[in-house]
Amino acid sequence: MKDTNKLIIANWKMNPQTKKEAEVIFNKISIIVKSQKRVEVVVCPPHPFLFIKDKIKNIKLHLGGQDVFFEKEGSYTGEVSTSMLKNFGVEYIIVGHSERRAQGDSNQTINKKILATIKASINPIFCIGEQKRDNNGFYLSFIKEQIHSGLYGVTKSQMGKIVIAYEPVWAIGSNAIREATPVEFMEMKIFIKKIIADMYDIKIANDIRIIYGGSVNPLNASSFLKEGEADGLLVGRDSLNSKKFGSIISLAATL
Ligand code: 13P
């Protein structure tokens, strides 16, 4: 059964710079989440700040990792394993973010990370998105290839764990060319569901959660959730501002 609560995810990226600041933001978000029903909130801090979940206990506020390595353990300097993340209470892991892809993660690497994440009973937030759009629809083949490669070997019964985050690279961050529109998201959502239906079946395509990310803010969030029918949002910059992130959470909870 599809979870109809909206999934609101904070991707803090490489911010903030101190554990004190991380605690303050996390605490403020935790207070907001306590008073909300019908919304699922996940915070993905940088790995050194994962301890905050133990410090600020709130069963309604979920913890996510921003990346993971696919090997179980061993000589992999700088990497973290699924067991380490699980040990901190991580329930979701962002895999295949465009900023990780820009650092060298290939579709094949992302596939291994997704399989390792599922094996650890953690939910992968599988990020896909094109660099730019073109009039010939090449960006659609690009998205299709990302999905096919990323989900290679993922079984039907494992698909319930997957969340797909559509994040067009051209709409992300302070260098964004422009914001995406809810209609552009909606069209992409239909396209992704068609690919999933062809790979698996209609039920899996219906049930999979597809969320939107890229310059989400309190002003555009509700249009992506309502008109775009996004199952949730992956928020970058505005997730570090507890007031802005709080208002995104509150409006998601009313839908
Ligand atoms: P911004 O919201 O800062 O554009 O970042 C989006 C993103 O990359 C979330 O993963």
C-alpha cells in the first residue's frame, strides 16, 4: 500500500559548519515535527552530525544519510558503510545525488549503493535528473538509462523501499538556470511511472513514491505537492532555515 503522507526530506549537503549549529537547527525542526500529523520528515545531515538523533530524541523525526559506500567493511579510506549509518538510526540514504554523480559516481556505482542500502533494510532515496533539456527528448532517454541502470537487480518485493527523487540539475542550487514548474514535474512523474510499469508492473508503478527536488521553498512547495502531485520534496538550501523548512512541513501536513 502506498504511504499517502507527504515525505519531506532535508538535504543539508556540506552544512552547517559546527555541531552546535547542527543541533540548533535539528532541535527546531524536531519541535515543529512534534506538532504535525500526516507528514513524514527526514533530515539528512553530514555524517559527522548523525549523533544529533541520539541527543535530540524524537521518534517522529527520521534520520537520513547523504551517501554510502557499497562494500560492507574494510580498507576504503573516507567511506562509510550501511551498518555504520544504521547504527546511528539512519532509515533513508540519498543515493545518486547529482552532486555525487559530479564527483564521479557512475550509474553502476549508484546501482551497487542502492542494492547495499536495500540489503541493510534502509530506504534508498534514488536521485535522478538531467543536466539540461533539449527539444528532441534526449533528456528522456538519459532519465530512462539512469532508472534502468540504478534499479538493475532490484526485485519486485524490494521496490517498496525505493523513493525516487526527480531533481533536474538545471533547477538545483544557487546556480539554477530557472525553477522547474509543477507541470514539468508531473510530466516527468508520469514518464518515470511508465518506465517502472514496463520494468515491474502497474501496481509497483502506482505505489512508488516520486518526490521533487530543486530550489524548493515555502512559496513553490505547495504547487509541486498539489498541482505537480509530488509525493514529497527534497529540500536543499531552505532545509537549513528552520522557519522556511518548518513552513514547508506545515503546508505538506495539511494536504
Ligand atoms: P536546493 O534546494 O538548494 O536547490 O537543492 C536541491 C537539492 O539538491 C536537494 O537534494
